[in-house]
Amino acid sequence: MEDYLNLLDACSTNMERDGDGFLLNINDWSEALMYQMAKEDDFEITDEIKEYILKAREMFSQSGTVPAMRDFAKEFGMDRKATKLYEVFKSGPMKKIAKYGGLPKPTGCV
């Protein structure tokens, strides 16, 4: 298991990222890399957070853009302020969802 984690560490450092840690090539993303990136940031990916990340990736694949906060919250039946997302992520939910989901850095309200 330790060998696997060391290999994963090596792979994650070889991925091209911007200064904030976002992948430059969305095709480099994998679930294993998602967990490694979160580990590097001391951030825990729970099942709930993984569900949000996978949904954002699905929405991105359909539209070609990181979903707007309101549209994303609506997919989960949340109010337009996305209060639940802020409870789960504390701050910048779409930024974290995009980062760990291998998506481009979002602009606007995140």
C-alpha cells in the first residue's frame, strides 16, 4: 500500500498545475489524483463532496464550463444561496469542487 501511495505522490507532482494547484489539462484527472490533491491541501474528500465533484464534472462535460453556483445548487434542490454547500465546504465551494474535480478555475461567485 505504501508503494502505491508513493507512486501516486510521484504522479501527482508530475501533473501540470497552475499556481493555485488546478490541473492545466482536465484529461489528467482521476479519482486517485483527486484524493491526492486533497491530501496535499489537508482537505478531506467525503462521499458527499465526491458526489458534488462528480456532478460538476458531468455538468462541465455537457456545457464546457464550470457550472455557476446557482445552477449547481439547483441541481441538488438547494436554495439559490447554496447554504448547504457553504456548510460543507466552509468557503469557496465551487473553487474546491473544480480544483479537486480537475476542472478549470471558476470565475465569478465561487
